[in-house]
Amino acid sequence: MKTKSALLCLAIALAIAISLTPTRARAATCAGLIGLHLPDTTITLAQLQPPGTFTAPNGQQFHNMPAFCEVQGISKPTSVSAINFAVWLPLPSAWNGKLEGVGNGGLAGAISYSALVPGLQRGFATASTDTGHTPTEPQLWLENQDLVIDYSYRGLHLTTVNAKAIIAAFYSRAPSFSYYSGCSTGGKQALFEAQRYPEDYDGIIGGDAANFWTHQMFHEDWVGQATVTPATNLSAANLELLNNTVLQQCATKDHGIATDPFLLDPQDCQFDPKVLQCSAGQSGNCLTAAQVETVQTIYQGVTNPRTGEQLYPGLPLGSELGWGPAGGQFLINRPISEGSGVSSYDFFRFTVFQIPPPYFWDYTTLNFDSDVTLVDKNFSSVFNSTNPDLSEFKRHGGKLILYHGYADPLIPPANTINYYQSVASTQSPYRLLHSTALALSETQGFVRLFLVPGMYHCAGGPGANIFNGAANQGNPTDPDHDILSALDLWVTRHQAPDEVIASNQTNGVINFTRPLCPYPQNARYKGTGSTSDAASFICADDEDDVPRNFNEALRLSGALIAKPGR
């Protein structure tokens, strides 16, 4: 009888224990995600896609795709918001347990389907957003504060939050680790995430960041004004002459290789374009006096005409070919009728000056004194991700990899160097000991900057420019050659990347490889072995690149006008 009573009590206890044990939620089917309830969000499509060739909603075709669950949705956090997003989910058996969010370019306005593909093929759940507007609608959205906030940071943040909820519903567990990768505007978004939403991602990759957005807009106009007249236009032949002369003078600076068609470290090059000025009666293989002045203006960077104060870095030495068609010709030789390049024309005529129909604005009327003051006061907090305080991201355990093409013809690499130094200025060795070297070393514990000699804007150029960044796929995917795998190793196993091996390729054939080194190191030839092989180089400290203080970096990075907050 006692035995029966004991068994009965045990059975009751087990039943109670089982009833109190949390059960794992049943995973939703792909189609079942259509009914998922998310704040201010509607899932508009949830459809299983077969393996093979996939045609994206924008018409792009992608081959060798795995089977995946395609999810589309729209978020409306305000009455005017319409943030479209896509989340692509590998089948549960193929999922690596991780999320990769990807960024945008320019003024965004489109889901980055091509950026979703590499991660999906590697087993990541991937997510992207159009940030709240489409290319077909008028750029008048730039006049609306809520829509600008959606574009700058809210759209990506909400997409990240929704992607994690969708992942949890589909796989019945949250991602083990979440990463983000973006370049240009995507680099700006990377820093907004680290600054405003430090718990969104465990690891972030930000390339060629347009994070000092407002002054980048002045820079685009500045270069446009410098080359607006026929007398100041720079032809492809002018740029080739200029670039060849720079390389002849500076290619071997700082242990560079004489035969390299790029500079190892443009900061160490001292070059005066006056050496190319035409002499009396000379008309070829030289620059006119007006062109020499134009080139000096571009190198100099945005400067206040009243005070002489530099407001933003100039384009780097060695980037000259990229100013023209080879690098996209983003900024030079633009007639007034076309407006200044990339995003600046729309930014100024809609956001800043709100020009009425027909929306024409003479970009040569921009004032680099009073208009800078106006923009800094009214628009910096919404458009700029320049806050150097990453303490919350660091406390979260986050890791951040920055990179920048050293021959970028659009966004000066000095801008990213300045931001990196501004972050170092917040570290205790600088605050307490005023040691820049120790502060940079401390910063490397959670942020690393890789400068890419000879790379144009996010991709391309004569240097080793392929390392599987946001726009330069084609390298092996191991941590030595792949920046996302290097980030994953840093986050999951605490092994920081001491180098990333990049390649220069033509139609998939490798021409040469070089190591990318964490700033303030650069790659130095060992003295033996092929200069086409990264194994012939080591990463070595470049003490010339360590400043005595960070005052100039703080001023030029936008840190002093940054307004933290969400």
C-alpha cells in the first residue's frame, strides 16, 4: 500500500513538473508567417522558394540559390511611414543560426537584394530595407522629418527587430549571433546602429562610411564647383597625367612598392600639382594654371572662405584616376544644369532650401560659411552618425570592423580615420594619460580599421580590393580572406583579425594578393618573395600615422557637433 501511494505521489509530481516545464514553441511554416503579428508591421508575403534561379521583385535574377523562405513586410511607425523590408530564411537544416543585416547606398529607396544573396548562400538569415521610400516617388520625402528619420536610422533598426522576431517564429529560436554589413550609406548605417542601437548587432562591418553626411554633401558640391567650368574641367588624360606623376613621386613612400599602381599610404605623400603647370607656349602633357588650382582645391577639401578653417578632408593623393570614368566620375565636371553629384543636389534643394517647383537650384550658389552653420545647427543630429561614444556597444560585447578604400574618389578616407581617432579619444588611456598610442591600442580591442590601398569607393581600383565586403565579393570565405568570417571569429571566439588577405582579380582570375592591416599598421614587403603574394608582406606599425593628440580628428570628424540620443 505504501509502495502504491509512493508511486502515485511520484506520478503526480512528474505531471506537475512536466506541466511547469517551458515548452519550445512550434516553428511556423513559411506560409504561416503571413499571420505573424508585429508592432506597426504587416507581413505581405511569406513564400517558399525552390532552389535554383530566383527572380527578385525588382527583376534581378540570382543563380545557384538554395531553397529559402522569402518574407516581405512593411512597417509604419508613423502616419507617413512606409518602410518595406525583406527577410530571407534558409531552410532549418541549412541555417547557420545567425542573422546578417545588409545596408544601402546613396539615398537608398530600394531593398538591397543582391546584398542578401551571399549571406543566404552561406547559411545566414538575411534582411534588408528600402528605408521608407522608393526610387519612383519624388525626392520630396527629404523635406519630411519622419521620413528622413526612417531613412537615416529607424528603418534599418525596425527591420532588424522584425527580422529577429520572424527568425524566432520560423526556427523557434532567436539567432545565436547577429551581424551587419554595409558600405557608403551602408557604412553610415553601420555606425548609427553601433551608436543608437548597440544591442541590435553583435558584430558590425562598416565600409567607406558617409557618416559625416552633412559635410560630405558640402564636399560633393565643393568638388563640383571646382570643376564646373570648361576651363577647370579635368579630362581623362589630365587625370592620368596627374596620377602617374603622383605615383612616380610617392609610390615608394612608407615602404611602398615602386611598381605598384597605387599608394600604400597617401598620408605620407607630399605633392604639389604646380610641377605639372604648363610653361609658356606649352599645350600638351601639362595642366593649365586654372586646372592646377582646381586640383589643389580638391586635395585641400572643404574650407570656410572667411576663416580659412578646413571643414572636411579632401580627396586623397593617388585617387585621381578614380575622379573620372574609371572610378565612376561621381563629382567632377558637372554643369550647373545637372546639379552637384550623388546625393548632395537633392539634399540641398529639398531638405535644406526646399526649392519650389520646378525644383531647379544653382549648386554654385552654396555658401561654405553661412550655409555650413545653418546645416550643422538644423540637420546634423538626424543625418550624421559621428558620435564617438561607443561605450554601450563595447559593454554589450560588440565588435566593429571599419574599412575604407585609400583611393576612394567619393568619400575621403581621412573621414574614417578621423572618426576612428575620435573613438580612441573616448578611451581611458587618452582621457587619463593623454596617450594616443595607448588609446588606439585600447580601441583595437573592439573596433578595428582596415585601410585598403588602391581601392576606389567600396570596390574596384588598382589595389587588392576584394575581401568579401559589402560590394566586393569573390574571395574565399575563410576568416583569413573574408571580412565577415573574420568578424564572426572575433565575436564567437574572441580572435581579433590581425590581417585580412585581399585580392585583385580580373574576371575571377587573381592578379595579386596583399594583406590588409589594422590601423595604424600597414603592409610592408619582407624583401624576399613575389610582390604578387600576400605571404611576402607583414603588417608593421606606422608610427608616422599616430598623432600627438586627437584634437584635429575630433574637429573634422563631426564629433564636436554630434548630438547623442535616439
